[in-house]
Amino acid sequence: MISESNLVEDVKRKDHAAFKKLVDQYQEMVLNTCYGFVHDIDDAKDLTQEVFIKIYDSIHKFRGDAKLSTWIYRISVNKSLNFIRAAKKVKITDLDALSNSRDLKLRVHHESELADIEMEREQRSRILFKAIDSLNENQRIAFSLNKLEDVSYNEIGEIMNISLPAVESLIHRAKLNLQKKLIKYYKKNLN
Amino acid sequence: MKKQNKMKCKEVHKLIGPFLNGSMDVKKSGLFRSHLSECRSCEKLVGELSATLSILDEQKRILPDPFMHTRIWQEIENRQKTNVLFSVRRIVQPIMVAAILIIGIYIGIGLGNSYVSEAEEIASVDNRTLVDEFLFNEMDYEPIEIFLIDK
């Protein structure tokens, strides 16, 4: 099996086969990381494409100080955040805004009418992702990478250029804030 | 004494996190469960929150797209072609603009020159006529005798 450094060197030489290997190896990771931020499969696929084009164009800048996956995670996170900022996808900073959605409100109040379990799950996912989206940016990056992508605290530290205790603190605060936001939302909408 | 051991809704709301994480001690956990068995709204709240947070653990992985590499490679080739065209355009465009400007200036100067020389020609013809007919033939209109008579 080709080593990571050889793969990088081959991609630097613009070797098509090596680039294909790189895409095959990291596509799932990039796709799911982007999806964790944008919550839309089509947007995540477009972003994955952008991420690999960026990798192809700037692979010469990769010096091998960090793991290749760390570098790719960083590009994926940056691309996703830029996408969100540009598209103003996250306008809701307070979960209360969700209760203004007639559709969601009705679904919560008339729970008994929901026969379809998948629909219920989808609705909960929407509420959960809105709550995650409303976290502060650093908490959100750390939390999403750890919870949705299962990235280790050490690697998150390298991706975000912060210390291990800082990562621990970010994730801890993210969990607490997420619970607070969800409790506040459900207290308001369940009764 | 019994009443003091019971948890209130407010306290339950504060402890939902530790309860769901499993980080609550046995005694508190018992009181928490006891409250849930008596309070329908808290039971519903904890149930909903638990179901929502559990989505994080069972989050579906999106499977890779088998055509992703082809799409990416196509896009890279398209961008490279566009970049070549853009580079050519970046070189050719100023040259074209400069050439058009020079041609324009040249035509302008040419037209300007030809216009001036025509005007001068007309003016010179008119002057000749004026000089011939009026300046040197004034005697035809004002004969010298008229001046002599006045004096």
C-alpha cells in the first residue's frame, strides 16, 4: 500500500492516479464533515468537490508537519464555514425562532398524529442541528468534529490550532449549552 | 421530611444533563426518576431531550459517491481550460484596446488635418475674391471726385 508521504508527493506532481486514490481515501471523511456543518447532502457534495479542488491546487503548500487528514479536515471546516457565512444559512441564533415555524410547532403539539417514526426523527434532527448551529463557532467546530466525525481531542486541537485543555473546555461548554438550548426549546413547545 | 426529599421541576430541569450522561449519583437518580413518574411534563421533556440527543450517536454516515472523482476531475479540467482562456484574454485584451486606440487616434488626426486644409483652401479662395472685387476696385464705387467736392 502506498504511504501517505508518497501519495502526497505523487499528487504534488499532478499524477492523476494518485489524486484518484486520495479522493477515494478521504471522500467519505470530507463528505461527512461538510454534512455535519451544512446538514444538506447536495450542499455537502458540492463542498466536497470544492475541498478536493482546493487540495489539488494547494497540495504544494502541505509540508507534512501535521497529518494529511488534519490538513484536509481544516480545509473542509473552512470551506463549510465560508459556505454557511456566504449563504447565510444560519440566521437563527436562538432556538426560540424555531417555534415561529408553524410546521414545526404543529408537529410538536400534535405528536400523537405522527405515525411515521422517520418523520419524528427527522424533525428531532432539525431541532438538534439548529441548536448545534446556534452554538458559538469554536464550540460548534469542536463539538461537530468530535460528536459527528468522531475526531479525537488531539486532532481537533491540531485542526483548530488550540491546546488539548482548550478543546476539552470547548466541547464541555458546547454540550452544556446544547442541553440548555434544547431544554429551553422543549419547555416552550411541549406544554 | 418526605417532602424535602422530593425534587421540584426546576431542580429536575437543571439535572437533566447529568441524568442523561449517567453522571448522577444513585440517590439523586432515584429522586429524579421518582419525580418523572409523578410529573408528566418533566417526563415528556426528558424523553424528548433524550431522543433528540441520541440522534448524535446514531447519526447516519453518508456513503461516498462513486462518481465523485470523475466530477472533481472534470471540474479541474474545466477550470484549467478557463484559466488558459483567461490568461490569453488577459494578454490579448490590452493589446487589442491599445491597437483600437492608436487606430482611432490616427484616423482622428487624419480627419482633422484634411478638414483644416479644406477650410484654409476655401478661406484663401474667398480672400482672393474679396481682394480682387472690393479692396482694389473701390474706385468703382467711390470715385475721387466725390472727396474733392466735399472739401
